[in-house]
Amino acid sequence: DVTVSPEVASALWFVCSESLANAVKHADARSIRVALAPANGIVRISVEDDGRGGANPDGSGLVGLADRVAALGGQMTVVSPQGGGTRVVADLPLPARPH
């Protein structure tokens, strides 16, 4: 279980849904793996496919996602070598724990 703010939950949902849509529409992927886990004050979502790769991280959809994540104090990376699948990872801050 991971407790996040509604804004972070929304960003996680958008990263996941856009990454899945891109994999289905553009990657010709046979499999997609989605992982969500908290660690060291962040929550990380990772969406990885085995498709053709070559995603443009400067495309409007991925830039919009990166901007949404950054606005919440997080960061997003896209690794997509030609022919090697695509991996989108977003790290967003978890709320501070009370002392």
C-alpha cells in the first residue's frame, strides 16, 4: 500500500495510461510490464514494453507527462533505443512522515 496525494495519484495514472497507449499504438509490443513501488521518500512507476523502441521523449505527449511530474517535484525519464523497447519511469515524492 502506498499513500499519495490526489495530485500524485493523478500523475501516476496519466504516466501509466499514456505509456500503455503509446505502447499499443506505436511500439508493436508483445508484452508490457507496469510496476509501482515506494522507496526512499518517492513512489516510482515504471512502464516497460518489448516493442520497436525509438520513442521521441521530446514529443508532445511525453513532454506533457514530464511537465506534469515535474510540477509535483518529481522527474520522469524515457529510455527507448531503436529496436530495444521503451521504458518510462516517473519518480514522485511521497508525503513526509510525521515524526
